[in-house]
Amino acid sequence: MFLQQLINGLTVGSVYALIALGYTMVYGILGLINFAHGEIYMIGAYLGVIFFGIFTLMGLTASNLPLSIILTFILSIVYSSAYGYTIEKIAYRPLRHAPRLSPLITALGVSIFLQNYVMLSQGAKDKVFPSILSGGFTIGNATVSNLQIFIMMTSVVLMIILNLFITRTKLGTAMRATAQDKKMASLLGINVDKVISATFIIGSGLAAAGGMMIAMHYGLINFYMGYVAGLKAFTAAVLGGIGSIRGAMLGGIVLGLVESFGAGYISSEYKDVFAFGILILVLVFKPSGLLGENLQEKV
Amino acid sequence: MPKSSYFKILPVLILIGLTVFGCKKGEEPIANVIKIGTAGPMTGDQSAFGQDQQNGVKLAVEEWNLKGGVLGKKIELVVGDDQHDPKQAVSVANKMVNDGVAGMVGHFNSSCSLPASRIYNEQKIPMITHGSTNPQLTEQNFKGIFRICGRDDQQGKKAAEFVINDLKAKSVAILHDKTTYGQGLADEFRKGVEGEVKVTYHGGLTQGDKDFSAVLTNVKTGNPDLIFFGGIYPEGGLIVKQSRALGIKAPLMSGDGVIGDEFLNIAAADAEGTYATFAPDISKIPSAAGFVRTYTKKHGKPGPYSVYAYVAANILLQGIKDANSTDGGKISEAIHKIKYDGTLGTIEFDEKGDVKLSPYVIWQVKGGKWEQITK
């Protein structure tokens, strides 16, 4: 049972971590909580279903399943990134120098808009994602599905790539510089607008990947799935220390495990209570989050 | 999607509606129609049930209007969307009262019908639910609250008897979705199996959640012969799917909330073998053949509750006709006296407003389809 709950928790946790990264990166640079981020996750899942459906109609899934999965991933990540870029350009950029409350309200507006947009265009009913990558194996008395392994592996790979990107590339360095001090970075010749766009594109891509994997895992998506997922991922980001990239990864995993073990060992009826209860505990005892030191740097 | 085109023409309809209303204002009084209302989960994850309901009621209203309406007036249908949220149900109920409906068909979910029934009762508006099975609804001593479906104490008992006598299960795990309906049904089932079958696990989960792996891992440790779930198809479908992924072989049994094609879509191949309690198959009832034909022509294959919504609307309209008035108290009295002979056979209500004779039967998913397996 312990092992099984551990695997369950890690699977959900790694997806929380992927979404949390988008929150934390945007917060790190703009100081804005992008409430529309959960909707990007939802849109990613929908695009996954749509592209996978197109490939099935074309007959590609039957002849070459791995290729069609990879193509679905790439296409919906690209498409969702375009959503993220557009949202930033339309909804946040004009408010760059407005009081902090204004972009926050716009973010909520964008979130409501996207939810209803998807409801009207795709219908209010749940959409079913076909079961792929079925099967699995057992370790001891725990059953691990291939999909769970796939989700964990993909998340880890994406996180490693992100980490390398942030630490080793020029754009990544520019991002960190902008996060530390926007004005100074622009004085040194960094195109801040471009960096911010890149942040939204990367964050959206990660959320879309998470959305698609959840769609594959549970096989059921709907237009309001982004709300709870976004809330949980936001919790994970705050838990790990908002603004800190490693914190978001850790926060996501911790949140997944807490939920899974809480539901398994104490009571499944209070699953969400554990998730948000731990947030309160962290905020009371360590308000900057688990790995939230770099917040001080910012000040 | 028909939904999107509906929304596209909605503003146009509103404009036309305003124009027509504006022209006619001086000429004749507006009270030339009799309004009846129907409310349920029209959007959201349970919208399949809501749409079935709306189509069923609409069909009844259209048929009555073709025959000249009721009391010499045309019938107008007011549709409310409660999104299976009790808070929303209360505001929908208040809106219905303001719209001046003569009677209600619905709500669908017990958790919505209960708070809404108090509002209708205060205003003496009769309400016939086609799907709320929680016993409490008709135990409130309200005069004008009826239901044409069964009750969860009957349903839970039937399920328990089947598990004990036919499946001969030794142990069960019980799950529910913490709603009035789900938890109520799970409790009734537990009452029925207590002492005969070992209950290895009893717990709730959150409606709208997608991940039940944690609770199912607990279920797996108890190694039950059967999992009983009190709830609706979005969670039911995921439970059966995720329990197979965890290597649980025990079949799922549930109530009327999982009946229908949506459950099969969600659970796909894993749905096979799932049991449920529900009313008898209408395709085998001779008097329902006409309904099935007309409904299929207009809205496609009837959902599990389409016919109940249709019959409920018919009884309500018959009640208005018998009462020869739109006064709620008089309609309720008339409905109590009704002996309605129609699509589902003869329907009569007892003094509480429950339907006399509500036989539950067992259904099972066989070859990717729901089939009635007991008499």
C-alpha cells in the first residue's frame, strides 16, 4: 500500500510541478499571479484530444502510435504556447505599468473568458481521451501502469531541460537577470519584453504537456478542469516558494504525495483539505515557502 | 455542436423576442400562456442527464401544444440550469417563482431537489421530480412534491439483495460521492448488506475529482468481491477504469446514476460487467414504443431519464387540466388523485407523493451495452 500510494502521489505530483513552474516563472519576473495559467493546461488537454483525433482519422495512430503521440505532444505544446504568448500580449502587456491589482483582475477575466470560450466551442459535456499506452507491471503488491511511468519520465525530462535552459543558455540567463531586477536588466541591453514573452511561452508549453498527460491518464477532460488544477498548482508553487523554479518542482511533488498519503491513510473525503491544509502550515511557519530564499534577493 | 449554434442564435432570438413583445404589448394580455418549468444539470459534467430531461419535457409540451395546449392556452417551457449545484438550484427555483411557473419538472439531483423543494412548497408550486431518488425528499410532509422514480431505500435494498442472493459476494467496499444522492444510496446499501457481507472499506470521494487512485489503493488492500459506488457516471466511469489500472478485478455495482451511454464512453472496455439498479428497460415496455419512436426522430436515442421527464411533464399538465386552474394547491390535489395511464403503464401517487409500485431491476454492461438482467 505504501509503495502504491507513493507511485500515485508521484504521478499527480509531477504534473502539479509542471503547471506550478509556469506560475512561478511568471511570478518571478512580473510579480503577477497568472490565474489564466490553469486554463492553458485545460486548453492543452483539449488540443491533445483534437490532434490525437485528427491523427486517428488519418490512420497514423494505427500505423505508428509512438510517432502520433510525439506529434500530438509537439503540436499541442506549440499551439498552447501561442495561446500563452497571445494572452500576455493582449491582456498583460498593456498593463505593464498599471497598479498591481489591474493585471491580477485581467488574469481572472482571461481565465473566465477562456473557460467559456472552450465551453461554447467544444460543448459542455466531458470529452473522452482514448486509452493508449495501456498495460503495466507489478512491483510487490503495487501496480504501476506504463502511463504512470510515462508521465513521471516525461515530467522529469522536461524539468531537466528547463533547468539546463535556465542555467546554461543566454536567454535563460537573461530570464534570471530580469527576475532579479527588470530595470537593471534592460539597462544592460536585455530586451525585457522578449524575455517576458519567452517566459509565457515556456510556462504555457509545460502546462499543456501536463494537461495532455492528465487527459491520457484519466481519459476524461472538461472545460473547467483548469480551475482546480490551477489552484493546486498555485498551491504547489507557493509551497515551494513562489518565484523559485526548484521550489515549484519540489512543491508539486510534495503536494502530490501529501494528497495521496492523506487520502490513503487518513481519509479520502478530506483529500483537498490536506492539500490546502499544508499550504496554511507552510505559510504560517515558513512564509517564503520551502525553497523560497531567492525572494530576499529580489528585495 | 448544436450547443454552439444555439448560443450563436440566442442574442438574435432575444432581440426578436423583444420586438414581438414590444408590438403585442398594447393589444393583448401576456397571461395568454401557461408556463411550466424544468430544471436540472443542463451544462457541466452531468449535462447528458440534463439534456435528456429537457428533450423529454419539451416533447411532452410540444405534443400538448399541438392538441391545443392546456385550459385553452399555449404552454410555455422555462428551462433552468442548476449545474447540479445546490446553491445554484436555489437561485433557479427563485427565478422560476418569479417567472410565475404553474408547476415544475425536476430537479434531477437529490441535492438540488431538496433545497429547491422548500422554495416551491412555500409558493405552493407543484414539483414532480423524474430522477431524485433520495427518500428525504418526500418525507418532508410537503403537499405538492412528487416523484415518478423510485427511492434509494428501495434501490439500495434491491442492490443489497442481489449482492447477497445472486452474486453471493462475501465482501464489499463501499464508495460514495458525498452528495445527498450518492451518500444516501451508499448508506441504504450498507444497511441492506450489514451482517451478511463484510464491508472492507467505506469512504467518500470528491465529486469533480479525477484522481481516485489513493482511495482505490485502500479498496485494493481489503480485496473485496465487489465495489459499490453511490454516485453519478463521471466519477463512476473513472472509478472502474482506475480500479482496473490498479489491478482490482472486483466488478463495480452502482445505482441509477451510472446508467446511460456516457458511463460506457468514459470507462470504455473496463465498463464490461458493471452492475446497476434501475427501472425496467423501456424498449421492452409495449406502451413506451410510441414515445421511443417520436423521441428518436427528434432528439436521437432516448437517455435513461428522458422518458421519466416526459411522463412527469405529462402528469403535471394533466394535473393542471384536471384542476381546471393554475392554482398550485388545486393542481397538487389533482395530481394526488390522478391515475395516469401512459407511456410507463399506470402511475399513481401515495399520500407522500411517492409513486406506488416502483420496481427496481438489475442491469449489467454486456458487450458494451447496458442490459436488463433480472425481472
